[in-house]
Amino acid sequence: MEERHLTTVAINLQDSTFAAAVLQSLPIGVISYNKELKILNANSAASALIDVREQADVTLSAGINEKIWGDWHQILLNVVATGKICKFDNVGYSANGNNLSLQITLVPMYNGNGGRQIAGGIMLLENVTGIATIAKQQAHTERLAVLGKLASKVAHELNNPIDGIMRYINLAKRTIISDRDHTKPLEYLEYATGGLKRMVQIITELLEFSRSRHSPSEDTSLDKIIEDAVKFIEPKARAAAVEIDRQCHKTLPKTKNSNLFQVFCNLLKNAIEAMPDGGKVTITCDISSDNIASIKFRDTGQGFEPQNSEAIFEPFFTTKTGGKGTGLGLAICRDILEKYGGKITAENAPDKGSIFTVYLPLKE
Ligand code: ADP
């Protein structure tokens, strides 16, 4: 009896009304659309989460203000054209006074009967608002931990030169008092000055670090900011036998210029320092269809150890010896770019040197 009942259910699985019932009962939003992105079907979970319009792209763009994800029209068309699955985590969505954090997965939809031809796409929507809040709290706790670590590192970094300065001043004093030697005090005071210079260097960069959070912004064209940074750094490049090849021929749009100049100078300075025997830095610029500028700085230096690709962005991480580095440059760059809603990545070039890429969402 029981078995016969199961068979009946299995047969019903083929039924399209059964499939529709399953779709409606799912706790995640499911929207299917054709190749022209016209919505064919949306289950009730989808309608409860978002404001479903006629077109899939319009549905997403209407509720998502964050530009960092790119152009939804293009993204949805890409999924349909390439068959690649795309996943977006913690997408801010707001409609009808609701602010949600969604996980959006886009999958291709194939023709029935086992065909491999793409007929459109399916959008899966999951409400991760609660999870995102927990993640935010975790991030806050982590930030506090980082701040604590940073404070102790700052104290340590400043303590080192202070120790030396005290020692050399005491030595100088003692030598002057005993009036034994007139050249030694001068030498000791020179060392002490060196220590003070090191402290000034650290403090200046730390101040820039904090200034990167509040500096006023004015609109400047991106290529002008790059050009200014190149001009500023050119004497240092010439002295190090480094050629800077700026290939940003396009006129790039205007953007807020709070500290972008500083970011570009930092990357150029690092590139030059990575080529002690001279070389070349090539700067290229591009703007994607979703209005994100990418500016690449490629050098022909020694590159970095692959296992350090994340560590180099941490404050006080430096491989430069002899007090040449503070390890604050890239941390400052990352901080500034995050403020813009952008990011910075580092990779070793396939042949030689490294590539640092700045991604910057542009205004409409
Ligand atoms: P600093 O320049 O004071 O060391 P940064 O934060 O600017 O501090 O850089 C951190 C580290 O990242 C450097 O010490 C170096 O090891 C690595 N790095 C940065 N830029 C480059 C580059 N263009 N090529 C190779 N390594 C680099």
C-alpha cells in the first residue's frame, strides 16, 4: 500500500504543477527570465523579498544602489551568453522602506529535455540580512583587535629610535662633561638626530594614515591626478634610472580627489624602490562597462614573495632594510581606496616584477 503511494508521488514529480508547487514552497527567491531578460516566473519568496518588475535587470538595478557590483544588465546578459554561474554576497537592496542584504546567484537556464542550449537564466535570492549583521559585528571586533595590534606596533616602532636617541645623548653628555674628546659628542648627536628623523618619518606617515580618513575632496580628472603624481615622482625615478611610461591616453572622467594623488605616488615610489638597478614602470588605465576605472602600475623589479601578497598591505609590514621602509604605504593606499568604495590588488607579473591594480568606481 505504502509503496504504491510512493510510486504515485514519483509520477507526479514529472507534473509541471508539481514543479510549480515546489518552486512556490521554496524558502529562497527564484526568478526565471528569458534571453532578453524578460521575467517569466517569480516565486512568492522572490516577490516577498524584492520588487519584481517586468525585466530582470530593471528589477535588480531599481533596488541596488551600490555601484561596485557593476551593470546588472551586462552581468545578466553575460550569464546567458557564457553559461557561467555568478554569485554576489551581501548585496544591499532597498525597496518600499526595506533595507536588506541579499545573496544573489545567477545560473543559466537550459532548454528542457536535457538540451544544452541556454534559454535564459535563473536568479536565486537569499535574505542574508541577519548573517550580514553578525558578519559586521565580527568585522568591528576584528577592527578593534587590529587597532590594538596597530597601537602596540606603533609604540614598538617609536620606542626603538627613542632608546637609541637617549643612549647617544647620554653618551654625548658624559663625553662633554669629562671633556675628553670633542669629536665624539658630535658623532653621538648625529646618531641621535638619525633616530629622531626615523621617528619623524613614522609619525608623518601615521598622520597621513589618519588624514586619509577626513581629507576634503574636490573633483579632478583621473588622468590629471595620475599625471601630477608622475611629475612629482619623476626626479626620484630619473635618479634611479627608472623610466615611467604613462599609457593613459583616454580622457578619464572626473573623480573626487581626496588622497588619490597620494595613492599613485606611493605606488610609483614602491615600484622605483623595487628596481634598484633601474627599469620601467608602465601605467595603463581602463574603464569597464560598469563604470569602474582600473589603473595598473606594472614594474620590472624583483616582485614580492607570493606568500606575502596580503601581508604587504598590513601596517608596518616592510621588507626594506636599513630603516628605508615603514610598511605604512600600502596600508594607507588600501584605506584610501576603501573609502572610495574601490580596492587595490597586488600580483607578480608572469615574467618579471609586480602589478598593482587600483579599482575605482566612477560617478555616473
Ligand atoms: P614600505 O614601502 O615602507 O616598505 P609599503 O606598505 O609601501 O611599505 O610596502 C610594503 C612592502 O610591500 C614593501 O616593503 C615590499 O616588500 C612590498 N612591495 C610594495 N611595492 C612593491 C613592488 N612594486 N614590488 C615589490 N614589492 C613591493
